[in-house]
Amino acid sequence: MKTMKMIASVLVAGLLAVSGASATEKNSSKKAVAYKVDASKSVVKWHAKKVTGEHYGTVALANGSLNVDGAKVTGGSFEIDLTTIKCDDLTDAGYNAKLVGHLKSDDFFSVEKHPKAKFVIKKVDGTGANINITGDLTIKGITQSVTFPATVKADAKGVSANAKITLDRTKWDIRYGSKTFFANIGDKAIYDDFAIDLTLAAAK
């Protein structure tokens, strides 16, 4: 009889342990909190170079969110409003408007057909403030995986994130002025890589 009671006790204890573990897993899976990206406090800067010079400017965020578990970003996404492309280095209004119009055309970002670019976080590696983020970036309806280092700070009030990202525009079928596809364009060539300096601010 004592043996049977002991076996029953062990079984009950085991069931309780499994139940407790399941509850813990469910609770831990619910820890991540969605923080809404504040577009007014977030900044996206772009910088592109060509053989004879360079251009730089900004583009606005449309919306986004970051999933945060404690002090760690675990996921999220954001959209960039390509209709807001601005050039900051050309002071002549006419030349400035011409460049921005060209960037919005089918030679570059096809903004009329694809007004937004989107990034979705797929993987976050590293601990602390310095991490590596991998995700899917969609431009002109084309999705490519990109990985870049980022610095993230998260607390109860919100999240701030900074990243410098280098992108090869030809992966999104932006070939205008590329020596990769047009070998004899000489000093009219525009480099394939362009840089994005991203600052995100998000709050609950």
C-alpha cells in the first residue's frame, strides 16, 4: 500500500511539474511587448555616391513596430514612405527637384507603382545593446534578405535603435548608371552600394 501511495505521489508531482513548465512556457511566450514606432522622432538618411560626386538626403518612416522582450528586441517591422524622398545637398531648387524626380522614377525606386519600402525582422543575434539584425527588405516589390549591426536600448519607457546599413541597389533591380550592367558609361557611373543611416524611436 505504501508503495502504491509513493508511486501515486511521484506521478502527481510529475504532472504538476509538467503543468508548471507548460505554464511557464506560455507566460514567457507572452513577454514580448509591441512598441509603436514614432515616425516624428525617427530618422532615415540616405547617402549615394557616383564617380563625379555624391548626393544625400532623407526619407520618412510611414509606420512600424518593434517587439521587445525585457530589454531585447525580438521582432518587428516598419515601412518607409518613398514619396517623401528629399535631397539635402543641392541648394538649387531646379536641380534638386530634377534629382528627386529622377529618384522617384522607374530608373530608380518606381515610387508611383511602389510608394513604400518595407522591412520585416526575421532574426536577432547577440546580447546587450549591440546586436545583428536579419530581415526581409522589400523595394519595388522585390524582397531580399539583409543583415546589419544595430545598437538598441530598451526600457519601460520605450526603445531607441540605430543602424548603419549598406545596400546594393541592383539587388532590387535599380540598375540605372551601374557599371555592373553598363560597362561603357565612364564618369557617368553611379556606385551600386548606397548607405542608410537609420534611427528608430518607439514607445508602448
